[in-house]
Amino acid sequence: MAGWYELSKSTDGQFRFVLKAGNAETILTSELYTTRASAENGIASVQKNCSDDGRYERKEAKDGRHFFNLKAANHQVIGTSQMYAAAANCEKGIESVKNNGTSDTIKDKTDS
């Protein structure tokens, strides 16, 4: 099953999206956006940039766990992964974003 995006609204009225893998696991989470249009532009940016390995910034947290940021051409962070215990699992997360990020399925959860 292919992945998809979920667009949601926070309690303070801001918008965010998550990219889900085919197994419904969240693989990328956006920042908060003040407008729906900005969040939709963020999704479009993931779709455009997810295939380029050079757009992934691999990082290690102070506690030794690994994560990555997907960045746009202007070096702005588009989305951040979950934390992974091992670098190899972080790489698998990047591959999952590459495989699912081009999805054009957006599930609107803004009224939920």
C-alpha cells in the first residue's frame, strides 16, 4: 500500500502535516503553519524534494538517537523524522520517505 499525507489543525488553529507509510506509521512530521495554504505548500515541497538524497540532513541527538530533517532547496526544514535508536534504522526511514513522499493522496483531518 502506498503512503499518504494527513493534514490536520492544532488546538491553536495552526496547520501541520504528517507523511504516513503504507503501514500507517508516521515517517515525517512538518512544523506548524499559520495557514492551510502554507501547509499544502509544505506537502508540495516534500513531493518535490523527497527523491534527492542531498536534501536529507542526518543528525544525532544528545542521547545518541538518530533522526533526519528533509530540507528544501533554500535549506529550510520541511519535515523531521521520528527518533531512531540506530543509524541504520534512520537510513531506512529516509528510504521510506523517498518511496512514499511523492504520494498525491492527502487525507484532510482539519475538521476532526
